[in-house]
Amino acid sequence: MNNSIQLKLFSLMNHAIEWQLILAALKSNVFDSLADWNNAEAIAAHQGWNSAQTQLFLDALVASEVLDKQQDQYKVKHELSLFLRLSSAQSMRDTLMHLSHLRFASAEQILELLAGQIDQQVNLTSNTFWQQAVSNLRSFHQCGASESYLELLSRLPSWRSTRSMLEIGAGSDILANLAVNQCPALQYHIFDLPQVIEQISPKYSSNDGQIFFHSGDYNQVSIPIGFDLIFASMSLYYVQDPTRFYQSIHRALNHSGVFVSLHEGLNQARTQPYQHVVGRIVPALKGNDVSFCHGEISQYLIHAGFTQISSEVVPSIAGPLELIVATK
């Protein structure tokens, strides 16, 4: 008898439990206590937990392949340690906890959302939301996202000749610093909401005066002009007037300038990729169904006057994304 279907359903349930175990460990900073080998008794004493219950908890994390265990000693798996420990420069803790709060709901809450019985819409367009989210975005960029962005940009034929660049909705200065360190002649401009700029500009670490900050809402103020390259990654969800906005992108570029977009492109009647459809279902049910369909941004760019447009799907830590390169 083939029991693969039953096994799949039980596995799906277990994955949901696994994440709650990991989230509990993130909230309690247990992973920092397990950077080196440690036992359940010591962890329990440090946390004020019951020793026997702590051992059960740690054993479950071992079963989930998050921890290693040797006799009565536990340790975070080497490949996960940098991303789970709060003390690590590449920690994903803030990002993971933020997304868990944003993306998860109980079955009862989902049923209430489907019936329209509760109003839990998160106003992702509010400046207050983004002010609170800056540390989470910085965590996301530090854990490898910005390095992958720079790798994609550096593959562009025009990258070596790029002298001025604008990033729209950066959320942090991580990519900016990586880019100017790689390209000493690059003038890097960041355009973001005022509350975001207030937080990221003090973190500016370059001493060469290569990074410049512009604050504003792209729906209300003009985008700065005069760039060889404009980059936007997962930041264009709240454009209210696409015609005006993408025309302003075209206008802001120098002759033969390049616009690069990195966003999801839902396909198969908006049922794939899995990471974006399932990962964003709760915000979508709360009124924030903002994901782009495959080819949607390219159509906006054609109408804005771009004549050379290429598109490809590339992997990322957030799931597959549609990389669009449009030349003026």
C-alpha cells in the first residue's frame, strides 16, 4: 500500500510545528547560548525553564535539523549559526520574527478573514510601518540579499561604465556600501521615505562622500534625475499611478541609461511561485494583495518608452524573482 499522500499531509503539519519551535528559540535567544556545545540543564537554568521540558524542546530542534546533538550536548548547526544567532552580523532573527508576525495566522483567523468578519489590515503604505520595519529590512539585506543584488548588477554589460546610480526604496545602506566599495568612482543615491532616510543615513559608513540620500514618497515627489542606472528591488508595490511613475523613471535616466527591477512575477494563473503565493496569503487576505504578475512591470516599461527590455527569472533568498533590465 502506498501511503505517500498520508505522509505528505502529516509532514505538512509537522513543518508548521517546526517553525513554531524555531520561532520560540529565536524569541528567547536560545541559539546564542548554543553557539558552542551546551547541555539542557545549563540552558534551562539560564532561561528559567524546566530542565526536562528544555531537553524535549532541544531534541525536537535536533529532529528538525536545526541543532546537532552529541550525548547530552547541543549546538546550532554550523551552516545555520550565522543566521540564527542574534549576536551574528548576518543574523536573520529580526527579519524572521517580523515576517512571522506579518505572514502567519491561525486557521480560525483565516476563516474570519475569508468571511470578512475582522479587520486586521496592515497598512504597509504608512510611514510608521516602514519606520518600524527598517531594522528588519537591514537584517534581510545583511544576511546575503544585498550581496546577491550586487552580483546581479555587476553582470550587466553597462555596470563597468556606470558612474551614477539611484536605488528606489532601499530600506538600508547595505547595498550602497557594497557597491561603492567595489566601484570607487560610483556615485550612489538612495531614495526612500523620510522616516527610513532618517534611520539609515546615520549608518552610512563610507568616508568618500559617494552615498547620497533623498527623502520622499515616490507617489508625491519627483524622482531625482541624471542617472546611468536605477535599481528597484521589491519596493514598487505601492505605485499609485504606474503611467506617471515609469515615465518618471525613463526621464530620470541618462541617455542609454538602464532601469533594473527585481520583483516576483506570479504565473500559472497567480498560483506560483509557491514562496510568494503561500508566503503572502495572510497579508493578501488582509487587503495587501500587491504581488506583480509575470510581465506586468515589463508592460509598464514599454508604455513608458523603453525599447530594449529583457527579463529572466533568477533565484533569491526570498524565492524566484523576475529580473527585468530596460534600456532607455
